[in-house]
Amino acid sequence: MTATAPPTPPPATPAPAGPPPATASVTAVVGLLVFFEATSGFLQVGLSPLLPDLADHLSIGSASLNWVVSVQLLAAAVCVPLFGRLGDLYGHRRMLRIALALIAVGTLTVALAPDYPVLLAGRVLQGPIAALLPLEIALVRDRLPVAEARRAIARLVGALTLGAMAGGVVMGLVDSAFGSLRLTLLVPAVLAAACVPVSFVAVPESRNRAGGRVDRAGVVLLGAAMIALLAGVSGAEDGSWGSVRVLGPVLLGLALLALWVRVELRSGEPLVDVRALAARTSAPFYCAAFLFGVFYFGSQTPNSTFYAADPATDGYGFGLGALAISLVSLPGAVGSVVGSLSTAALAKRIGYRPTLMAAFGLVALTFTQFAFFHDRMWQMATGSAFLGLGVGLALGAMPTVIVEAGEPARTGIAAALYNNVKTLGGAVAGGVFASLLGAFRSDLTGEPGEGGYTAVWLVGAAAALAAVAMSALSRRREG
């Protein structure tokens, strides 16, 4: 396949002239962005301990439950580059406000969903949650000097992990206190709604603007390709990977992806910078980001349903409720916070690439431990702590590296590209893990057998090892 060189993009145009705010005032505004990011972490992880109860409430099977996560990631895969591009064109603050409004509506829909389809619709509306961090990073990079922007980005990532830690514990406690799943789900809905008016308080608009337009064809093709791919994978829940209902949509999705790549290469204003993805200096790094999404997002639902499984009927698990699941997952959340907050200091000593390789290596070891040693609660809790540490280190290192490799006027796209690739990995993993669990379904209980979880953890370990290899091949531009 050949592609013509894209036309020269229009020059970036500055925002309307005006005196820039003092650094101190912008630094104070970072506190509001930290609040948004903490809420983002709360929303993303707070649902995890409630997933088994949600499955019972709406009569959803454990394998199908993975799609509750996957559809949100599918929407995020399209929203991240779209909101990043729109932010570069029309202002990152404006798009941040729109994203927060959509997230609030989606979270309320999830809380009030009467059935599975409405629940999935609410999760789709929550898709822009993955676009918050790129938009916030773009704002601080636009307004702060490099050194202060780095510290602000570290605070944002730290807030994300702290919010995630609080989300799991608080939602478990609230569920235990209220005794009502619907009332419990209204708590994050209220929190998400509160973010919308707060975003109108003092957040400054970004000053730099990119020229051009939105790549509508890229948005449509990427969304259609992901829907087709995940529809095909969902048909393999009984292990029938060679059937027409699986191969048909998968081949269609691959064809649409190929067409999307061709369109992006020919576009002067592409939705995703495919050339950056394919560049020899950055392609291995983006592959590592994709693999990161596979084990980071893909393992969340299986771990929760494993904890909730009744050993008397399923032959594995611990029969835990929402509060117990959140508490046994707490070491992982703490490890993630420690890892993300330690990233800058560790990377300063050994470099970002060795830090990422160590992080992914630790994740691979942990998933391997899960696969072979998961009969005791302490084994899972200890492994969870080391898994969180590895994930936190990776979360802290990757955004800074990606952003500093991009052009200042396209910061939103640079940050969005990393998040998009990671999110794509999670969306694909959700479908693949659902099919793995479905393939090991027990005839007696109708639920996945223990072998399905072992397979999921081994795939996670393999993805982390591949990410180590990709990180070893990647390079970054110092800046």
C-alpha cells in the first residue's frame, strides 16, 4: 500500500491576545485539575468491587460482565484522540468541560440503568473520562514552564491513583452501609456532577491553537473498526474462534483498520498521527503502551469476579462481597500510588526506559504468581501490592515521556495518542478475556472454570513480558 505525502498543515494560530496569568495563579488552578483527576480515578475503579453485585442485579454472566468495561474503553478509544484534537483546535478547557458533562450524564445513567443495554449505553457516555488527563496535561504544558509542568503532571497522575484507591474502598464501605446497589452507584454520579460547575470556576483556557479541522472520516472509520473487531471477539465466548460469526466481523474490522490507516496517512490533519506510531524511534514504545492497556484494564473485571466466586459451588475464589473485594484490592491501590509518586525520583537515577522495563517485569512476575498461586487470600493480596507498584511506575513515567516528545502546539494530540493506544489495548483485552473465560465455562454452574482465570493471568504475564521487550527497543527524545 502506498500513500501520497500529506499537504503541509496550516501554521498554528495563537488564541486571542491577552496577558498570560501569573505562574502562581496557574499553579493554584492545578488544584482544580487534581480534583477532576481524583474524581476520574474514583469513577474508573469504584465500580470494580461492585461488578459481581451488578451482575446479579441485572442477571449478567461473569464472561459478559467484561463488556461493561470494554464498551467504555471502546468509546474512550474514539473520544481520546477526538477530544485531544478538538482541544488543540478550540481550547482544552472547553473540551474538558464538555467531557465532564458527558461523564456526569453517563455515570447517572449507569446508576439508574434498569437493564444491561442501558447500562452499556451509560458506559459509552463515560468514554470521555480517558480524555481528561490528556486535556489537563495540555493545559499545564501550555501555561507552565517545563520544570513546573513536569511537577504538575506528576500531581495529576498521583491524584488519579489516589482517587482510584479511594474509589474502591469508599464504594465498598458505602455499599455496606446503604445495602442498596442503586444508592451506592448514585455516589459517583453526584461526584461527577459536582465537577461540571467547578470547571467554570477558575480554569484558564490554553493559549496555543493548532490550525486545520477535525478528521471526521478518521473518527467514523476508527469507531466502526473497533466495533467490528469487538463484535467478532464477543462471538467467541464459547471458544468458537473459527466460526463465521467470529471471523466475519474480525476480518471486516481489520479491513476497516487498514482503510483507516490509509486515510490517516493521506490526511493533512489526521485524527491520529500514524506516522508517529510507525516511526522507528517511537513504534516500540507505543506497542508497549498497547500491551500496558491489555493487562492494566483487561485484568480488572476477572480479578473482581474471581474474588466473588463461591468456592463451594465454583471450586475457586473466596466468596467476597463488595467491601471485602475493595479491602483485599487495597494493597494494589496503595502500591500504585507509591509507584506513581516514586517514578520521577527513580527515573532520575536510572532513566525512564529502565524504570519502565522494571515496572513491566514486576507486573509479569505478579501475573505469573496469580496463575499458579491463588488459593490463599494472602497470596492474592501480596501479589496485588506488587502489581500495583509496577502499574504505578508505568503510569507515572509514560505520559511525561510521550508529551515531551511532541510539539507544543499539538500537546493534546501527543498525550491523547498514548492514552488512545493504551485504551485500545484495554478494549481488545476485555473482549479477548471475556472469550477466554467463556471458553472455560463450567457445564454445572454456567460460570467460568478456574482454568479460564489461569489463562487470563498467563496472557497478562505474556503481555507484560512483551512490553519489557518493546521498552528495551524504544527511544525517547530528551527535552
